Amino acid sequence: MKAYLTGSKGFIGGYLRQHLEERGDEVVGTQDDPFDGYDIPIDTEIVYHAGALVRPNESMSRRLQYLEANVVDTCEMLESVKRSAPRARVVLFGSATQDHHDSWYAYTKTMAELCGEAYAKFDRLQVQKMRLFGVTGVGKSGDVVNHFAEQAAKTGRIRHGRLDTSRDIVDVRDAVPAIVETATRAPPGVHYIGRGKAIPISYIARWFEVPLELDESRVRVEDSIHCSPTASVSGRPIEDTLRWVYDSWKGD
């Protein structure tokens, strides 16, 4: 297929571009600056909109920037599809946190989805809304797996916030094929990308077998469980992912 990809230099976008090219798709666009506008070719068959600002904690103090990048930019992309390639499938990348709204980032992702719904309703665009659960792997920063792995590898201890939560954690090497399979075969609508099983954060922290230390500054108000309602990813064991990420930090 001929695919237009935004955010190709981001974490998921980079793995996605590699996967698409390996399966023989023609990848064009690879838009990385959300403020440069879009020029989507007329023969584009699918648009993967992976470009976004994605740090929940950061979003609380950068609300206008997140609104611009995640909502306004999504509308500009949809307008370009409507104008140039109205028959193309459009894949919007959302987050599991949208169901919980425990950060400004989550709200902007919900707003972006509503923009997609409006273009689907009024302009008949084929919009798929992917809600991703805890996608992690080498090259990501800031998520709980990399945060713990980096500390364990570099300092031999982990300073942490709440450990009484559970999250649906998905290896990016498993998530990306599931995203593409869903994008090319499933009908428009909301689709969840997750394992359908929540892993205790306490288990992840203790897996590294280093001393643990509570850091009150890292404790924030959040829902106890984030878990996909469907098991759309048949993933490798969490221990394989933790080892992969830990070894990458240990080798730096």
C-alpha cells in the first residue's frame, strides 16, 4: 500500500516505518514537524497519524502546546486528506488514558478523536481510532519500563512513585504488526491495541532486583488499572521486554 506517515522520528513512528517498508509498502510523507503543514499525495491509500506530543506529566504545564500539536494539527491533517485523498484510510493514534482522563494529554487525544469522528460524519472519511496500551521498548523514554530500567542499569536502585497500580504493557515489536493488521483489515471505528491483561507495576519494579525507594515527588493521582478491553496483541512475555530494555540502558 502507499502510506503517508507522520511522526516517523518518534518512538512508535520509527518502528512503524521500518515495519511498513519491510512488508513492501511505499512510505511517503514521513512528516515530523507538526507545524509544517501537510501535502498528502492524491494516490495515498492509508494515512498513519503518529505525530503528537505524548508526555502526560509534561502536558499539565504545556497545555496550549499540546492542544496545538495534538488537536489543531490533527484537524489540519484531516483537512488535507479530505482535499487530496478522500478515499484513504486514516489512522489516529490515541491512548489508553483517554478512558480515564487523568492528564491534559488524555483530553487532547479525546479531542483529536472527536475531530476524526466529525470528518467521518460530515465528509465520509474512513477514520480508525487506535487506542494504545502501554507500548514500550528500546528507544522510548519516560514510560515506567524505561524509567525503571534506566535507573536500575545506571544507579543500581529505583526511585519510584505508586507501585499499587497495574498497566497493560505491550512490546512495540508486537504492537506495530497489530496496528498495521487492524489498520488494513478492520472497519472504521475505535480499536484497542493491548494484551487485555494488566501487569502490576510492583512486579516490574521488583523484576530488576535492585533496592526500591519511594519518591513522593513521583506520586500522582491516577487510576489504579489501565487495561485493554480486548486482547488484540498476542505478545511475548513481559520478562523478554524488560530484559531487552534493561540491556539497552546497560549498554549505553
